[in-house]
Amino acid sequence: MRFYSTNRPDFTVSAEEALFHSMPQDKGLYMPTPLPRLPIEFFERIAGQSLADIGFEVSKALFGDEISVADLETITHQAFTFDTPVIELESGKVGVLELFHGPSLAFKDVGARYMASLMSYFSRQSEQEIHILVATSGDTGGAVAMGFHNVPGVRVSVLYPSGRVSDLQEKQLTTLGGNIQAFEVDGSFDDCQAIVKQAFIDPELNKNLSLSSANSINIFRLIPQGFYYVRAYGQVRHYGKPIVFSTPSGNFGNLSAGVMVQQMGLPITHFVASTNANHIVPTYLQTGSYIPKPSIATISNAMDVGNPSNFVRLSHLYGDDYDNLVQNISGYFYDDDQTRLGMQAIYNQYGYVACPHTAIGIMGIQDYLSECKQDAVGIALATAHPSKFKPLVEEVLGKPVEVPERLSVLSTRTKSSICIPADYEAFRESLLQTVSY
């Protein structure tokens, strides 16, 4: 498997190059080539397979002989020590794909742990330390920090917007220590993301540090996220109905991952892009005009993205053809008041406690199925455990939310972060002061 830049399809690099140097110098994004087509027989026999089993099978198709079968099995089963179950809210009609059973209680665990396993595999052949830069609007940083904590030969710097992540999300970013350093940015997620992107095209910084990214600009964050769409299909295919996925979306890596496995043969009928007040892509789907804007702070903070990096990939997967894209993806968006009402309605109707992001996903699939009048199975991605937004969820539902032990232990730990303005040079100076090379 090779990888090309969306800005230069005629030039390709190896999987190792795309993994460790996640952003091409031409400022494009890497895409895999060729994208293998999995046989229909594969999807017909996956009903009882775990996420690790499915990840192993899909990885074999992607990597071919580049990584041995034995090593791929180790990589996938080391990464996926948890599963991603579909919980049915209405039998044969609406379900949620729970993606929060990993260490950080968020869907980002899937991509982060797969990346960590791959980097560990490749770095055994080199003595050079890898420095990962990651911008987070909430869950990515925690998943990456926990996935890479104390991994030999890897140092991680996490940039997050001050005051725009939940208390427990911030604890996940700022209390691990060791090889994890948090930078608290006086700005938005878009500011954090812009700083990280600029670092990757800074020749002097890249000369001194071997930089890589664990954001969804890294194609190996996206690839494993496709595995749980396949796992979900295996759990509901027995209904014999069309299957529609609703993906709560911010940077649009998660939705792009679903489209990739659809193009590899997964029988997905349609996608719903469900967003908060940062509705750049839903507006594009309705009007054909893509107009990035400064992000708006919302209660579903992990989706507060005003200029989604992965829109380029999403459009590219459809040949940059607007008509083709809108035939396959519908967009819905909800403001904070609608999200609160949705969280309450979901609990009243189903007895299901949803974080604000998951609620937006469920509302999106409900609205789509209501409008399309199709007898389909709708699956909303449940992207984070509700306890990560405990104060909000308890306020909305008027009931206590239990915090799993692996998260509750963080509440007593001391925060440690470096505060910087939303300025690249300030970050660059602080970064170099923290790193010896």
C-alpha cells in the first residue's frame, strides 16, 4: 500500500513515511492507493467477529506483504483490547454504536492505539525519537496521551484551547506526565490546529525534531476508525435492511473513515453528517458553498471546528463531485438548546444517557429516517462516555452520572500545562525549551 498527497496524486510514499511524517510538504493530505476492494463474502461472515478480528482482516488487505501476518495480528490485538457494541434503542430501527469502551472513554482510542502499535512496530527498526504533535478540541488529546503514555521512543505534545474542554478531558491531557506535555492555548481549536500544521512545514523544526501527528490529518488515525463501521455492520446485517450511519462530526475524519470502508465494499446505504452550531459542512451539503468560519464554542466542544481539515479528504473520496457527495451524505445540525432538549428526549424515550455529541448523532439519524421514509437500520455513533461531560449531563437529565474508575482517579491529580498565546512562534519557542535533542 502506498500513499499519495491530495495535492499531488502522481507522487507516492510508503506506509512508514505517511505514518511518521503525516503531512506532505505540499500541504495536502495523504490517501491510500490502491484502496483494496473486500469481497462480499468477507462481510457475510463477520457477525461474530470482534473489533480486533475485523481490524486484523482489513489490515491484511491494506498492507499485503508489507507487514507480516503475525506482526499485523499482534498490532491489532494489542491495540483493540475492547469492543464496540451496537446498543439497540428501537429493535431493527435505531441503535447506537458505543465507541467509548477503551481507556480514555472516547472513540479516539481506536485510532490512537492502532497508531501507537504501528509506530512501536516501525520504530523498533530505528533509534530516532519520534515527536508527536496533536491539537485537540476534547477527546483526541486524552486518547493520544493515554495511548502513547510511556511508549519508548515517543514524545507527545498536546495543544488544547483553554477553557474549551471539560474538566475531566483536561485532566486526561495534563496529569499523565512522563513523555506527555500539554500546551494550553489562549484561543480556539482552530488556532491549535493551525499551529500544528505550521509546525509540520517548518523546515528548521523538522530538521531538529522527527515530527508526526496523531490528529486525523494522519491517515493512520482514520484507517482504523473504519474498522468499527465494519464491526457495526456485522452486528445488524441480520435484519436484511439498508444501513445508515449518523456520525457526530467536527474535523470529519470519522466520517471520511466510514466512506473509505464503504468504498472498500462495506454495504452502507447512506451517511448523515451531524454537527453542532459549527455547521460548515451541512450548509455546504444544502447550498454547494463551502465557507469556513471561526469556530463557535458549544456544549458539544469536541465538534467545535470551523474549518474541518478532513473535508478535503471527504470531497476527494467522491472525486470532488458535489452531486456525487450529496447523494451519499445528508447533513443536520443542532444548537445548544436543541442538543439539551435532545439529550432529555433520548433519555425519556429510550432510557439512554447520551453525551451531547452522541445526542446530536442520534437526533441526526432520527431526523433523517423521518424525512427519507425508508425502512432502514439507523446507527448513531456514540463517541464519548457521558461521564466525560458529567456536570452538563447531570444538569440536563437531573440524575447522577457514574464515572468509571479509570476516569475518576484523574480527578485528584494535579494539572500541569504550559500556557501560551495562540501564536506559532510562542509555541515553537516553548516546544524547543521542553525538548532536548
